[in-house]
Amino acid sequence: MSAPVRHIAIVVALLILVGLVLMLLPGNIDSGSGPIATTELSDEEQIARGEYLALAGNCVSCHTVAGGETMAGGLPFQTPFGTIYSTNITPDPETGIGAWSEWDFLNSLRHGVRPDGEHLYPAFPYTAYTKVSNEDIAAIFAYLKSLPPVKQESPQNELDFPYNQRALMGFWKAMFFEPGEFKPNTERSAAWNRGAYLVEALGHCSACHSPRNSLGAERIELAMSGGEYLDRVHGGDYRPWSAPDLTSSSLGLGLWTQDDVEQYLKTSRNEFLESFGPMNEVIINSTSKLSDEDIAAMADYLKSLPAIERAANEAPSAQIMGRGRTVYNLHCGTCHLPTGDGDPEMAPRLNQGSLVVQSPNPASMINVILYSPELPDHGLLPRWREPMEEYQYLLDDEEVAAAATFIRNSWGNSAGVVTPEQVARQR
Ligand code: HEC
Ligand code: HEC
Ligand code: HEC
């Protein structure tokens, strides 16, 4: 197609899209005269319950900027379509949710719709929160209303056309979004269902751990088998991160026991490693604050996810492996050991334990090597004697690719080749 023809085709496609949107508007909402749920709890008990549920939903990580007022919003989210800012969810009547009814609040979480009928962007993970029960939404609302109101406008979103048209989200939702409360599986235990609810609804683990299509919707048939999104690396810049496969596959959560999962979510550490990167906030602000029963339930559910296996990886050439071994022994082996076994005081093992090392998408592993792993700020005694350094200035793309390939295909690992182009993409 020539350029003008292509432009006309795009305009026509957009007009059709807008037509469809107009047909689909207004957004689906619920309304009623009474409360959204009844409760026997006193106001204090309801607020305490809501606070716990807000921890499970990790609202604070996205709605509070570093050093800013709790839940006052303004945090930027880099998406392939532009930058979206989180909003003020304190009870200020002008800039927050102080003037909202319980039904308004329910509609934002269940349907991704604002009180004025505008659609919200799924950077706010209402695709998961839609499953939260009315009782729990009421408790979270009571908690948010108990916070000190903060008067603060969020910055304007910086989105390209047509993504800056909120009305288009009506079309997106009609195609990809199914609103509705979590439905328990009656063939499973109460604990399993509690775990499923926490992981799928409040915990929104799939927002990062599921692959998405080109329009940013989660691919349900590959749910929890690994996703990619933009986040900060150590040093502050944004780079793609891969969130590994949490199904029971041999390169995913199949590598860990239920106890390994519990330890990790509870303390950020387990036998193999300590968290780093984007999982730090998930653990420090959310899962580490949940009860032991809830963490056990989440691990129980996660370990039950059927494996989504991939085709076996092609083995790398002897030449690349040789090159990688040299780089590894020179720069990495002192801490991770030539056997990949790691050392209890120096560094984690790299053989058969880290989901990040085995992940089909190597983005996170490359981030760790280029920018070093940023460890969580949890107040525990340091686990390692010294931090791993950044290799972005020490090693070139080919050396990083060779070392990563060597690690991913030694000592029982079989996670495929990393190319210099994949390293260049992370720079
Ligand atoms: C992954 C980040 C993220 C998490 C976690 C998150 N939010 Fe948000 N939230 C956002 C973003 C971004 C927006 C703005 C969306 C938009 O402008 O369309 C938003 C918007 C909202 C809105 C709409 C406000 C308005 O003025 O229209 C409400 C209400 C809200 N969030 C409540 C919550 C609650 C309650 C939780 C925890 C259960 C939560 N959010 C967790 C990112 C997040
Ligand atoms: C904001 C995105 C995001 C959310 C939400 C998220 N994860 Fe992750 N997760 C990641 C990324 C990125 C990695 C790999 C890098 C790292 O560890 O930070 C990861 C790694 C992991 C690992 C493997 C750790 C390792 O080093 O091998 C586990 C297990 C895990 N996540 C579980 C969960 C669970 C359970 C939830 C829901 C409660 C969750 N994640 C929510 C982004 C996320
Ligand atoms: C000074 C000791 C030291 C050196 C040298 C070192 N590392 Fe590390 N490495 C660590 C520590 C400490 C961590 C943090 C692990 C954690 O999060 O618990 C780590 C984490 C990692 C991880 C993440 C593993 C996981 O748990 O998911 C990878 C991959 C890695 N290093 C690769 C390398 C490579 C490749 C080199 C050489 C280019 C290297 N390291 C050099 C100490 C070291």
C-alpha cells in the first residue's frame, strides 16, 4: 500500500472503531439505593478489614509516590501507548474520591468506569479487581474514607492519539474485559479458593505474569505463563522486565516447593534467593503483610496451576558456551562459583532454582547483570556479604549474552540462547 492509501485505510478503520464505540456506550455500571453489601462489623472493624484488603491489593504501591502522601496518587506508568498517572484516592472531595458514593467506588473496581461514565485505563488493574466481592469493596471504601484527605491533582496523562480517547476503551472492554465477582470452584477446598481469590482478584499477579496481546489485553489461554512490562531498573531508568512463568512448568514454578513459594512471599527470601526488582514492592508492601494462612492459601493455589510447557530449546553452540564460560569464570564465578552452586554468604545458586534465570524471556536476567539486582528494603540483616556490581560498562552485549547463555544452559538448566540483540534492547 502507498502511504496516502495506508493513511486513508487507518482513518476509515478508526471511524468504524469510533462507530462501534458509540454503539457500545455508555459503560456497564451497577447502581442501587441501599449499601453495596451488609455487614455486622463495627466501623473500626470494617476499616481494619479494609486496610488488610488494601494491603492484599497493594493499592499503596501504585497510588503513593516516594515521599508523598499516602494514596494521593501521581505515580507515572509507562505503557507502550504513553504515560498514565495514578489518581488521588484519598477522601478529598475535589481531587480525590471524597464525593463518591459506595456504588461509584464499586463501579470503578468492578467495571473500570468513573462516576461521570468515563472509562478507566487498565493500567489500573480492574481486570483483576472486578473479581473482588461487594463485601470486600465496601470494606476497602470504608478504609480509604478513613484516611486524611489530601488536596492534590494528578498530572495529565501523556498518551498518543487515539489512546488518549477514553471512549475507545469501551471498545477494548467489549472485546477483552469480562466484569464479575470471583466464582468459587466447589470441587476445591476453602483454602484453595481463598488462595485463588487473593492471587486472581486482589493480588492481580496476572497483571504482570500473563502475556498480553498487541492491544494490551491478557491472553487468557496462556494465563500466568510469563509476561513483560516496563518498570524501573536499579538506577531509575525504565526497561522491559520479564515476569516469569508461575505455572508448574519445568522452567517455571515447578522449580519451587510450596514452602519455597511461602517463604518468598512472606519474607522475600527462600532457600534459593532473595527478591529484587519489581517483586520487592509486591512483597514488602503487600504479601509480607498478609497472614500465614492467606500466604499458604496463595501458594497452594499457585502450585496447582497446570504447567504450560514450551517446545524444548535449541542447545547453544560449543563456541558460545566456551566464550560464556570464560566470561563467567572471570567475572561471576568468584561469588556464584564455577559449579553454579552459589555460596550461602556470597551469592545465590544459578542452577535449578531461579525462575528469572530459567525464564524463556531473558529481559529480567539481563537487567540484573547490566544494572545489578536491587535488593528489598525490609530491615532484615543483609543476606549477602557484598552486593553484585553493575556490568553495563564492564561487559559488551556479546559478553553479557554469552555469559547469560552459559548460565541458562549449564548445570541442568536448559533455558535457551540469549542473543546480543536481546542485551542491546535492555541498554
Ligand atoms: C498497578 C498499579 C495500580 C494498582 C495496584 C492500583 N491502582 Fe488504582 N489506579 C491506577 C492508575 C494508573 C489509575 C488511573 C487510571 C486512569 O486514569 O484511567 C488508577 C485509578 C484508580 C481509581 C479511579 C480514580 C478516579 O479518579 O477515577 C480508583 C478508585 C482506584 N484506582 C482505586 C484503587 C484501589 C482501591 C486499589 C487497591 C485495591 C488500586 N487502585 C490499586 C493504578 C493502580
Ligand atoms: C508489578 C508487576 C508484578 C506483579 C504485580 C507481580 N509480579 Fe511477580 N515478578 C515480577 C517480575 C518482573 C519478576 C522477575 C524479576 C523480579 O523478581 O523482580 C517476578 C518474579 C516472581 C517470582 C520468581 C522470583 C525469582 O526470582 O525466581 C515469583 C514466585 C513471583 N514473581 C510471584 C508473584 C506473585 C505470587 C504475585 C501476586 C501476589 C506477583 N508475583 C505479582 C513482576 C510482578
Ligand atoms: C560480589 C559477588 C557477585 C558477583 C561477582 C556476581 N554476582 Fe550475581 N548475584 C550476587 C548477589 C548477592 C545476587 C543477589 C541475589 C538475590 O537477589 O538474592 C546476585 C544475583 C544474580 C542473578 C539473579 C539470580 C536470581 O536469584 O534470580 C543473576 C542472573 C546473576 N547474579 C548473574 C551474575 C553474572 C552473570 C555475574 C557476572 C557477570 C555475576 N552475577 C556476578 C552476587 C554476585
